[in-house]
Amino acid sequence: MGFELNLNLGTAKSRKVETGIIYDTLIVGGGPAGLNAALYAKRKGLNVGVITEKVGGQVLNTYLVENYLGYKSITGEELMAKFEEHVKEYDVPVTTEEKVVRILNNEYKEIHTSNGNVYLAKTVILASGTIPRMLDVPGEKEFYSKGVSYCAICDGSLYQQGVVIVAGGGNSAVGTAIDMARIAKKVKLVHRSEFRADKILLDKLYALTNVEIFLQTKIEEIQGKSRMTNIVALDKKTNKHIVIEAEGIFIEIGHIPKTECLHGMIDLDDKGEIIVNSKAETNIPGIYAAGDVAQGEYKQIIISAAEGAKAALSANEYINEGKH
């Protein structure tokens, strides 16, 4: 079977990644890390493509971004639209609505997708991001989309002048509580320990009059009938169970790396994150990882974007040195 290397694919703005072509670099994931990796790789002259389920990643679920250099305040959706627009200016093919199910390290890297397609590349950058972490309590699955949500941006408008719970104590949870306080009549923030959010967000939260805070409170069950009506939680200060009523709950307790297709191939840490070195290299030569899916303590948009650039520069070095 023959393949064409570094084929000139024209100048169309909405091309898709193609089978039957050996790309210099293929990027799995369309969030900040993946898009910035594509930008840097393309600027280095590499034949690059992006394969992702959707462009934007978890940033799309962020209402306001106020800590990205150059923007005092911008919605997550607007920020990712700017990222995507910038990448499109470089004519990078992007394939969406395809889930990567397997990656093989043969003569070339093989990316197998849920659509039955197989894409080939000399190098691969893994920037697949994360999925929301679940509470894993009774009622959570039963009432999903019937009051249980992991995306306030998607579902917040359903609770105009309603009563909602936000579960979690980090920046995402506190930010969601602040956002929902503009929409809902009452917001009840429930967290099993103490806050981990930034002080600037906590100051905004404590200034709100329609937010009730339950710290040291562990959610044990979500209850309801046709829809959720309340949670049952353990007040760890009194060691007694309490009932907290609400029409909906937004679960903001972190995320799980999307590495299910990599087990047994790529080295992962105990969190399921991809182990990388200072050059974004994994244990497989020619495969790199960046963003929230990669090992690292700080999950921030600007850090993910920077790691994407690092991975692309490393991939370019690998190709230039003729290691493939």
C-alpha cells in the first residue's frame, strides 16, 4: 500500500484529516493544548492535522475566563473561537466527531477512530483532555439530565429563579456558584472539606447574598421522583445526615484524563495522567502529550496552551533529526 508524504492539500479553510496520507504530526484533541500544538507545528512547516470529538474541550464549559493574558474577561466559548480562528488561518485540517479508540506504534503511528478510520503520522501529540469526575453516589446516574448536570454553561438557564446545588470547592465549583447566583434564586454550595479556590473568587462568593455554603458536608445520595428534588449529605461537623433541597445539582469536583485508549501502551501515573518529561515526551519515541491529559499539578488554560507549543517543538525536533 503506497502513501504520499507531505502532500500539498490546497488552501481550503475547512479540510478534514485524510486517510492514505502520512502526516508529520497528528494531534489528538481540540482544546487549548491541541490547537496551539497545531499552530506551532504548522509554523514549523510540518504537515499537521487535528482529530477531536469537538473543538474547544472543557474550556467551552467555562462561563468567564479572567486570567488569560491579554483578556480581562472573556467567555470560554469566545476564547476557543479565537483559538480556532487563528488555527484556521494556517489551513490546518481538523476532523471532528471522531473518537480515538486505539493508537498503534508501528512503522508509522496509527490512530484508529470510532468511525473505522485509520490515520498515519510520524509523530503524535496527545491532547485529549479530561471528562468530568462523578460523585459516584446513588441517584447520580438515575437523575442525569433530570437535575444532575456537569455543565452549568449548558444547563444553567434551565434554573431561572430556581434553587440549585453546586458540588465542589475548587475554582470551577466556586466560579459556577458565582455564575449561577446571577440566574437562580438560591445557590447552595456543598463541599466535603474546605475551599481550595483562589481568594479573588472566594471574595466574590462571600459577597453574594443568595448563596448558602455547606463546608465539611459530604454528599451521599441524590433523591427525587421524575426529577431530583434533594440530596442527602453527611454533616461531618455534627456527624448527622441532613437533607438539602434543590431542583438541580451541578457537579464540579474535578476531571478524569481521557486515556482509556492508551492503557498498556503509554505509561500513566496513578491518576491516569500521561507521564511526560520536560520536553513533553512519553515513553514511546515520537509520541508526546500536553494539556490536562498530561502529568502536572496545575490545570490552567494558559499552561495547557504552552504545553501544546512545547510538544509541537519537540515533535519538530524529532522529525528534523531524522529519528523516524
